[in-house]
Amino acid sequence: MPKQVANANWSQSHGNPSYRTAHPALSTSPSLAWSVPIGAGDGRKQRINTRPVVADGRIYTLDSAARVSAVSPSGQLLWNSDLVPSRDEEGQATGGGMAYADGVLYVSSGFGVLTALDATSGKQIWRQELDATGSGVPTVRDGLIYLVAGDDTGWAIHAKDGRIAWQVEGTPSASNVLGAPAPVLTKDLVIFAFGSGDLVATFRRGGLRRWSASVAGQRVGSTLARISDVTGEPVLVGQRAYVGNHSGRTVAFDTSNGDRIWTAQEGAIGPVWPAGNSLFQISDRNQLLRLDAKSGALIWAVDLPGYLKDKPGKRAAVVAHYGPIVAGGQVLIASNDGQLRLFDPRDGSLSQSIEIPGGATAAPVIAGNTLYVVSSKGNLLAFR
């Protein structure tokens, strides 16, 4: 494993190496330090699917009703901002994504709006209407914001004023999941992942296409294999992009030309976590995997809990797992069954389980030796 680093921020998607700490520092046995309400939790039609963002001494969250909150490292609520457009009503849309850069928090919402907020006060700087549901996670660099809206359009938007710089179209698909993954950036290119399973790389400044590729293939006999969406958002390591789908494939691409380097017969329900010469991921078959990063070969696999305990008169619900993160010398997964599970990266053995009150509803993040996760009840929890 790489050496542990006490990172101060988690400002954007870890798919971009500029914003990723390979091995964040964390206690080997973290415990709940505090919990604070941040808004509406999961409901019958709305749910929280946005991981927190940590930057400049604040933790930012987005609840299921499009409300952004800022919280201090001690658990004090600093401000909140309602992003429901005046023409709409709370509860009509859900989902979204956040990214922080240069004192500004950029937030996309299921209402089809991208909003820039002053990160200190929460005041709106500008807002941009998108042509489709703007629930993709944004990526920001060098004055441009990149995101996917409606699962089939890639956008580049000026960070200063919200003006549209350019757009690129992907292949439409009806079989995708809520929320598009964050685009990833090389020195010259931006790589978008679309709901069809296609990747499109364009030049960052002009939007001219450089190459396209597809995370093709599906697991035979699985109904979920019909979902073509890229659920394991692209993760860059050197000149490689690791990408997974919901239907039994994880692929390593050469970012210079889009050529396949290898294909693993395992899907990814979330981005892989690169550490050393290995990749850790949650598979479409509800397993925690460790793959060889060079070849895609399976090193080990361990089963994760599949169903919540039956309730009288109700069908068993599927357990949702979020992560993984390599931190504190262990592999961490937060789940909606109310458990934070820690695994030994050497062999996948379960080291310990820690209670998450309310259960996780989105992926956790780590900054300042603290793990932050949002619960289904609408609380931000801090573990140290």
C-alpha cells in the first residue's frame, strides 16, 4: 500500500488524480465523533445520492430536496441554500453532484440547473439552465466546468459566469441509473462517460473529439446486465483510465487513443480505488474485489451482504454498498444496512464493523483524519 497521507480536502471526484489521495490517513478503528442534520433524507421517490465535498475547513452536503449545507469540522451548521427553482416544487426532482474550486461550490441538481455558490456564505453567484436533467457530477479545472446532463450530453461551462463554452453529444440510452459520473481530465483531454456505456474524449478547450470507446459486454443471464450505464466512473492513473459498468465488465483504456488494454469479467458499482499495483472495487455481483492493475487479473474476492433482514409482510431489500476507499491501512465500505465495514487489503478478510446510525445513502469521503458519510435519515456523520 502507498504511504498514508493526512489530506485536508476532498474537493472533487477521486477519478481525477489531481484531487485524489491514494491512501488517506484514518484511525484503524474510527468511532462516531458527531452527527448533524443537513436536510431531507431518503423518501419513497427522493433519495440522497451525492457524496460530501470537503474544502477549506468546511464539509458540504446536498440533501434529497436540493438543499446544500455547509458544516464545520466540529459539526456546526454554517449555512444552507435551497436550490429548488421558483418554477418547480420541492420533491419534483432528486439527485445531483458537487465540486469545489477557488472558493466556489458548483452544484448540479435533478432540476436541470447548475449553480455556483460562494463557498463561504452560500450566496448564489450564477445559475445555468441545462437542456436535460443536470444530475451529473461536475469536474472543474482551469476556468471550465465539465459535466454530463441527461446521460447523453457532455457540457463545458465557464466557471466565471456560467456561460456555455461547448457541448458534445453521446449515444442516448434508456437503460441507465440516476446520476452521471464525473468527467476525468488528462493534460489536454476531457473524458465523458455516457449512459449508453460509451466514452468520448474531447480536447478540453475546444471540444473537438479525439476518440471514442465503449465499455461493451454484459453478464449472461442477469436482468441487471441490460443496464449499459457506466456505474464505475472513470478513474485515471498515469495514461490509463479504469472504467466499469453495471453488467459485468471493467476495462482499462489507454487515454491517448482509447485503445483497450485489458477487460475483466467483473462489473463495478462505483469507481475503482487504485492503490499501489492493485484496484479495489465493488462488483455487480455484490463482492469486494482486488484486481491486478496491470492485467485485470482477480487477486481475491469476498462476498458482501446481499439483503436486509426481512420485515413482516415486506420483501427483503437489497443492501447498497458505497466505496471502496483505502484508508488507515484498510479497505472501507459504507452500506445502507447501518454498517461501516473494514477489510484487510492483503486477503479481503473482514477486520471489523462499525455502526452507521441510519445507514449510508452515498459514498463516504475522508479529509483531516475524519471519515464523513451522509445517512438515509439526512444526517452528516463524522468518524475519527
